Amino acid sequence: MRAFLEVLTRLNALFDKGNFLISAVEPTVIDIMFYNEVSTILLLTRLGDKNFKHQYPHVTTWINSMQGMTELIDHE
């Protein structure tokens, strides 16, 4: 858990430079990969329920924008 919190801290700092990990204007494969991992861990640990928005505001904004991407929705 400690390692994951460190990843969140580093991600939060990266988003000071833009809305996505590589590109400032659109998500890349890296965003999709990180989003899948981060959102899964947050769901499994329920970490997102606990003060998450205050500790990691940039990650929260990124997660919300990634959730809204129609490219990530399974159309089956």
C-alpha cells in the first residue's frame, strides 16, 4: 500500500504540468494503462472513499476525465 501511495503522490505532481501523463490535450496509451491500474486498486482498496480528493486533487481530476472518455467504454 505504501508503494501505491507513493505512485499516487508522483502522479499528482506530474499533473501539475498538464491534464494527461504524456500529452497536455489528449490521453495516450500510457494514460489508459495507468488509469486501468489506478482505478482498479482504488476500487479494491476503497482508498478513493477516504480523503482521496483532498490528498490527490490532480489525480482525482484525471480519473474523472478518463472516466468520461468514450474510447474507454466497452461497446459490446
